[in-house]
Amino acid sequence: MFNTHRRAALGAGFAAASALALSACATETEGATPAAEAGEGAEVLKVAALTPGTTTDGGFNQVVLEALTALESEGLIEFEIRDEVSDSATAEPIMADYASQGYDLIIGHGIELGDAVFAVAEDFPDVMFTASGGMDILDKHTDNVETWTYSSADQGYLSGYIAGASGLSPVGRVESLELDFVVATDVAFMEGLADANPDATALDVIYTGSFDDAEAAASATSGLIAQGAELIFTTGDGIATGVGSAASDAGVATVGVSEAAGEAAQAVNIATVNLDMTPIFRTWIEEVAAGDFGGRGVTSTIANGGLVATEIADAEIAAAVEDLIAGLQDGSITIDG
């Protein structure tokens, strides 16, 4: 539940973080902007990133490509991405190859890549790395590894508040794996739902057992709709495509479905709380350039611009979320978690 010195009516509507129109190769994507565009005398860093899923997923993996493309367009970096790398045995030689080629910063984006990051970083102490995971990763930073996570509480609470503000009930929830950070997101979702609409009810959450099994997610969504769900929440990734497809076929509203699910799914999606990796990537790049990288863990939140939500058509919900954002930024509102 959020804590506030002023119990203002909250509601919804971040200005959407405009997604760049991008198409990424399924295995490797090279940055396209010439390093010379950085300007005379500017230091252009070489950045490599690995993601466990495809960078066209409209969500967790695509935001990496969007952020790197934006920073390259400013002339700060040149970059390369390898996507669909989801295990350490595959990731370690790829990271080591980048490190031996003189890349300045290697980003392991995804809980699956953490072990590989730390193993390779130990062998290349002069190369900078980042590792991501749950909240427990924040204190695992080293001299050349910074760690990152995002606030599951922020993402879940805001999603729940948007769902509650819609007035739709009962609410169904389709999640991926029953991991700590996924459970934390769901707990915060329920708190946001209750704060926005104390009369709302929720059906039992369904864990599909996968981040990407769209078919299982569609089946779970249809089952919840059969139980009377008027709105379905999901945290995205590949399962959002399945949720969006089943919900749009039934004409049932959603929260959390990514743009990758297509136009029909977006037509019933009220909003999605997304990551914006540009702020933290910019910070890492500046630290590497200044020789000040390492020994830190950082969390993306609503207040620091690391979590944003897509535009909401309903003016009342949109206005209310603006109040929430303002409160988080000025400290008058905090979200537990």
C-alpha cells in the first residue's frame, strides 16, 4: 500500500515513452550510427548488450535496443546486441569475446545472465559490466560490475491502481514464473487495486511457468474470463501476446499487454507500465567515460523515470496517475516494497 502525507485521488496516465520504430535481427543487431557523429573530440564508447529474449518483444528485451539506439543517435556510443541468449554456458563466451575486442561496457540484461556476467568480469577487470536480477542482486556489485533491478512494487502498484480506476471487477491475473520479484509485483498490484477500488475483487492468480509461453497464457486468460473476469493483468514479456489475443477475442480489457501483441490486443489494453532503460544506460555510459564506474547497485523506479506507462485514453484515470507521479517525485507519496 502506498504511504502518503496527502491522500490525494490517484489515477492514471503516464505520458507514453515513445517507442522507436525498430526491427532487430533475431541473433545480432549492430548499431547503425557512425561514431563520427559524436562530434570532434568526444569519446564514443563501445557497448555490447545481451538479452535473454528477442528485441522485438515490445517489452523487457526491446527496451534495451530502444535505449541503446537513442544513445547512439546522440553520438555517445556505438553498440552491438545479441538477443535470445538465455543461459550462462552460451553467454560466457559471447561476453568474453566482446571483452577481448575492447568493448568498454557489456550489459547483461536479464536474471538469466547474471552468473555469466560475474564469471567473465572477473577475467576482464579492466572492462565494465552490468548484471540484473531481483532486489537481492543490488549488493552483489564489484569494482567492475554494477547491478540493476527495477521496482516490482512500483510496477505492480501502478498497474493495480490503473486496473482499479477502471471500475472493472473481478480482475484476473496471468503471470509468468512464481519467482520472488514476480510475486512481489502481484502483491503490489493487489494493493494498488484495493486503493483505487476497495470494492474490486480478484480471482486467483495463474502462473504459466514461463516468460514466453503465449499459448499457455492464452489458455489461462480464457479460463479466467470463463470465471467472469472483466479485466486481465499480466506483467508482459512473451506471455502478454497470449493474454492480449485471448482477451481481445473476448472483448475483455487488459492491463500490461505489450505492443507486440498487435492492434486488436492494444485496442482493449488500458495501459502498460514499461521499463525505460535510457536513464540508467546514460548514467552507466557517463560513469565509464569519467572513470567512475563500479561498486553500485541501482533500481529503476517511477520517480527516477525508469518505469513509465503508456498513454491512457480515459482522462480521469490519466489525470489521477499524474498525481501519483508528482507525489512520488516530491516524496509526498511512497510505495512499500
